[in-house]
Amino acid sequence: MTDVELPKIGLGTWVLKPYEARYSTIQALKMGYRFIDTAQAYRNEEGVGDGLKEVFETGITKRDEVIVATKVFPLSVRAKRAVKSTYKSLTKLQLDYIDIMYIHYPAFALGYSHEKSLGALGVLVDEGIIKHIGVSNFTPKMITDAHEVIDKKIYANQIEHHPYLQQPEVLEYHKKNKIHQVSYSPLGRAHVLKDPVIKEVAEKNKISPAQVCLAWVISKGAYPIPKATSLEHLVDNFKALNIQLPDEDIKKIDALERNIRYIHPPVVSPKEWKRKV
């Protein structure tokens, strides 16, 4: 287990090209980010790895001060392939270990198994290849079922989470079971930024709409990982750490719940989502 606490905000790298991921990783770590998230499916682990290498070699920060997370590609969720792909990620990221290795989706149709897939990652924990097992897009029941057949605790569940998809029951489950909720798409694919209430709260507090969303996510005890490719957005997002929204504004944002899910790929997504979207 790593001694580093999970930072309250991280850098997401979804849809970033390798050179963009390298740039954002370097700039983010320079300004104080200490949590970098990628995935095999993003095809930019090499870019993130190049950025990490430069930052560590130049002494901007140390390896043991940064949380690096990646995810097993849905087509690699079978136990042997999950292990093999983890080693490939390790090489691409140019690291000796990965802090959080997620199963990207509960892709049962593609061979995912709580016992075998997560069990295989558990062996990698014992070997020091990864520090923590994570899951992504899992329902509370899936996590409960997984804990019944594996001997390692799930450290984090990464889910879509923003003012239009608040998932309070899932958040409460995570808190009760001491599982970190890492929130992807915390800006609702930018749709939420256009909401009149978000704009009103931003203007009132003299902050950006993005900062409103991120501060709201953080206020819920979750860990947002917004992506950014410009210095302006990297800085703007990071400043959300120091923003505490008034209770009345939190309540206004809570009232925006629409149960809108923007990320819902076929085959790999939980069947339960289809009844709620």
C-alpha cells in the first residue's frame, strides 16, 4: 500500500493524443497536480510515460509523490490478458509500479470475472507491480459481489459524476465502504457548463463554471479528474481545490440532477444503466 494520500483532484487524459498527454502531464505536475489518470484504451500511455520520465528526471517531483493510474482494456479483462496488459502498461508508462490498476468496465460478455480478473490483479499487488486494485463503471452490487470472492479490497471506483448525474446512492455506498470515488467527466462533457444555474453560481462567487462543477464534486467527497490540454484550463481546474461553495449554492446545484449519462458504450456497460438512462 502506498503512503501517499489520493489527491483531491487529478489530471484526466481521455481522448488526448500522446503528445498532448505528455505536455499536460508535465505542465500539471509542474503546477502541483500529483494524480495522473490514463487507460490502455486511450492509447496515450506512452505520452504520459514520457511526461512522467521528464518530470522525475528533472527533479520537479519524485515518483513516490505521484499517484499514477491506468485501466485494463475491456478486451483484455480475462485474467492472463489482464496481467500481460498490465506489464505492457508498466513499460509504456516507464514505471516500476502502477499505483491504481483499474478494470475499465465490468465486461462480463468479454470474459470478465470478479474472482479471476480481480484475483489476477491481486497477485500483482502481492508482487509489488501495482499498489491498489481499482474498478471503473461498477455498480455497488458488483463491488459487493467482488469482495465476496477476492482477498484484496477495492481501492477506488471510477464513475461518471457531475451535476447532471449525481449518483447519490453510489456515492453513499463508496463512503460507507471506504472506497474512493474518482469522478470522470466532472464537467458533463462541457454540457453542464452552459447551465444557467452553474453560470449564476460562477458569477456570484467570481469563479469559472468549470470551477463550480469541480468544487461541487469535491464537496461530495469525490475526486474529480478533468482533462485539460491548455495551461489556462490546467490552472483553472487546479484552483478548484481552494474553493468552498456556500451551502445555498451546493443546494442549487443538487437540484440540477437529470440522471443524464453521457458515457454509455454498448456491450461493456452495466445492464442496470439501461433502466436508468
